[in-house]
Amino acid sequence: MQDTRLTRLVNGSIDSLGRWLQNPWRRTSLLLMSVLFGNFLATAISTTTGQQADLDILIAAVLAGFTELISWLVYRAVRSPNRPLLFSLLNALKIGLIYGLFVESFKLGS
């Protein structure tokens, strides 16, 4: 591409964001927020699909496929501690989603 002001601005912003996210505390806080968002997402999905009884099987299949796809992407890619942040965030979201669904199932079972 040509070296325009817009490309320099976008590339500089991406580099600045990458340096900002290399801080371990910011990375940990993003991972924690991803786990909590996965937990919230599980609660939201289970309550909305619980209202419409015809979507239960379809949503369960979609969630199972989603978690398997994320596991395939994360564990197939890089097995080093320096894996990309996006893979770590997706894995944390998956863990929060599965945890939230287990909590919801325990709530419904009691």
C-alpha cells in the first residue's frame, strides 16, 4: 500500500495498542473480563432460550460447535506461552461460557 497519512495513523494506532496490551496486568484484566463476559453470555443465552422451548436443541448444538471450534483454534495453533492475545481471550470466553452453563444447570436442578 501507499504510505499515506491514513495508513501511518492506522499502523501507529495498532502498534500503540499492541504495546499497551503487552503489560501483564492489562492482559490479565482483559482475560478476567473475557471470563466474566462468557459467564454473563451463558446466563443470557440460557434465560432467553428457556423462554422459547423450541430453540433449546438448536442453541445447544450451536454452543457445542462454538466451544469445539474455539478449542480447535486455540490448541491447534501455538502451544507456547506467547500465544496471540485473541486466542487467549477466546479461550477465556469459552471457559466462562461453560462455567456459566454449569451454574445455570445447577440452579435449574435444585
